[in-house]
Amino acid sequence: MKVLVTGGAGYIASHTDLELLNAGYEVVVVDNLSNSCIEAVRRVEKLAGKKISFYEADILDKEALREIFKKEKADAVMHFAGLKAVGESCAIPLKYFKNNISGTVTLLEVMSEMNVKMLVFSSSATVYGNPSKVPVTEDFPLYAINPYGRTKLIIEDMLRDLYASDNSWNVALLRYFNPIGAHESGEIGEDPNGIPNNLVPYIAKVAAGVLKEIRVFGNDYDTPDGTGIRDYIHVVDLAIGHIKALEKLNENPGIVTYNLGTGIGYSVMEVIRSYEKACGKELPYVVTDRRPGDYAISYADPSKAYKEMGWKAVRGIDKMCEDSYRWQSKNPNGYKS
Ligand code: NAD
Ligand code: WQD
């Protein structure tokens, strides 16, 4: 079976490409390299000992997509391509609406023309907004708290409408919690441009001596140590979740929605402590004001994914930090190292 992976050179998709190849799937990557490097794809090929068909193309380019679909005759699509920086989405929402929403419409039009109707979509726990209680189940109310989140919500709604109009579509909406870590080889990992926005990539740069100190965004939340709690999930567990979703769609067609998280929440301070164990040194930090738009606590109830597709995350927080640190140490400047 051949899977076309949009955004396939990116962080989560590169780990998924590798799991797909290891599981015997053929992989076609379409990426405009706006937030990634071709080197990620090359390293995946090396780790798997198999080739990937790579196309540098934008999902907004309908003609290019048509040509790729005609040539490759993929059976299914995993759709990761998208912009994901929450702060940037507040500053330039139109860029996010065009890239994420229009890009997805273009992709769906071409899939429809080519009669490829199996899709695994990268959604996000951001569709739960600021959840009113935890753990979060898939039937919680959905709402956006920033333009990035709105793109995920609108795409989810579009896919539900599309399926309602034509139930020969076969769709998995995967709501990721907080993906971190790297493949245990240390050969592929997260390589953000500039100063990282997210906690663990930032800690990694402090551990590597590139940044001076971790900024803890508020210690006055209503949590045991006052810092924000999130459900961090190892990127390899997440990648394997995509293979399970594809198997589920093949065996039992329809539209499905799953939380992909561990079900365990860790505070910012607990993550720092775990990372200190991984890198074997104390990490300097300073407590600052809360970051606008942040909330106290979110973690998944991932039991539906286990019940319906036999998936659960097995890698714990210490392993996530160890693998993150290995990737950071082996590649101090990311793929440009
Ligand atoms: P990433 O930026 O590493 O990967 C996205 C990839 O898509 C990049 O390689 C980028 O070059 C490509 N891309 C973007 N726009 C494109 C376009 N118009 N045409 C072709 N390629 C394009 O990000 P990631 O963290 O791997 O995230 C992958 C997906 O998962 C995204 O849709 C993101 O919104 C979603 N997601 C990420 C997280 C997270 O915390 N990392 C959490 C939930 C959901
Ligand atoms: C985690 C915790 C911060 C940075 C974001 C998106 C979400 C999803 C995943 C895509 C929070 C604290 C952070 C720092 C800190 N992405 N923090 N110092 O905000 O839970 O989720 O990524 O779908 O949509 O919003 O992740 O890693 O930024 O923050 O103290 O330098 O760490 O306040 O409690 P977040 P994060």
C-alpha cells in the first residue's frame, strides 16, 4: 500500500514516514520545505534502508498535486502539512487560513478527482480550547482560542461535512496532545527555526548551552506546583498511532476521531526535572509572567484509541527527555549540523 504524506519532511511526519517504511508501506512525501529540510527525508531513508519518493511542492499548487497523484497512484493520504505557531497565527491569521484551510481544500479536491478517499489528518488537542475538566474525552465541546486552533477546527468540520455528503470517504481525525522527543537513534528530531516557542525544544537549547535559561511561564496556576500541566507524548508513539489509524480505516471504514496522548499530565517543573536527569546537569530557569492564551491543565483520556484501534503510548516522560537530548547533542544545529 502506498501512502502520500503531506508535510512529510516535518517533525512528526518524518517519524511517521519511518514507521510506515518499517511496516512495509511505500511512502511519497510532498513538502514545500517551508519549515523543514530535505535532510530529514534522507535520514529516514537511511534508517529504514528504503527509498521515499520526494516532491518539493506546495499543497496550494493544484496542478503540481494533480501530477503527483497521477504519477504515484497513492492509496491513502496522511495530511500533516500546515503552519503551527500559535503566536504567529495571532499576528498573521490570513497566512494560516490560506495555508492550512485553503491548502486542505485544494488537497481534498485533488483527492476527490483522483478517487483517493482515505485520509489521516493531523488535528490537535487545541480543538478543545481551554478544557473545563480533565481528562479530556473526544466528545468534549470544541472551540478555538486562537487562529491556528480555528484552522484545525474548521478542517475537522469540513471533513465531517465531506463524509456526511459522501460516505465513501474514509477519515481519521487524530487529536495530538503535546508531541516531544525524537527517534532513539538521534538521527531525526524536532528542528525549529529560531528561538523555540514550545517548552521541550526550549529546554533542549538550554541544556545544549545555546540559550541561557528556561522561562517558566507562571507558577501561580491552580496546579500542585503552580506550573502548567500538559500531556506530553513521545513522537514515535504518535507516529505508530498513525499506522494503527490506517489499519483501522482499512478494516473498518468510516470517520473516526481519536485523542493521541498518554493520559498522564506533567507540570513544567516536572518536565525540567526529567530533562535534568536526561542531561545529567542542573538547568537554570526563571519564573516569568504567564504567557497570554495559556491555561492551567490539559491531558487526554486516550482510552478510545486503545479500545478501537489497540493503540496506546508506551514511552514515558524520562524516555521522551532522553531521546530529545540525544537528538540535540548529536545535532546541535539541527539538520544543518
Ligand atoms: P512541522 O512544521 O515540523 O511539519 C509541517 C510540515 O508541513 C513542514 O515540513 C512544512 O514544510 C510543511 N508545510 C507547511 N505548509 C505546507 C504547504 N502549504 N505545502 C506543503 N508543505 C507544507 O510541524 P509538526 O510539529 O511536525 O506538525 C505536523 C502537523 O501536526 C501540523 O499540521 C500541526 O499543526 C499538527 N500538530 C502539531 C503539534 C505539535 O505540537 N507539534 C500538535 C498538534 C498538531
Ligand atoms: C507547554 C507548557 C507553557 C514554553 C502548543 C500549542 C498546541 C499544540 C502543542 C499544535 C505550558 C509552558 C512553554 C516555555 C513554559 N500544537 N512553557 N516555558 O502551549 O501546551 O501547546 O503546542 O497543535 O496547539 O498551543 O505547548 O510546549 O508551548 O507549552 O513554561 O518556554 O509549558 O506555559 O504550560 P502548549 P508548549
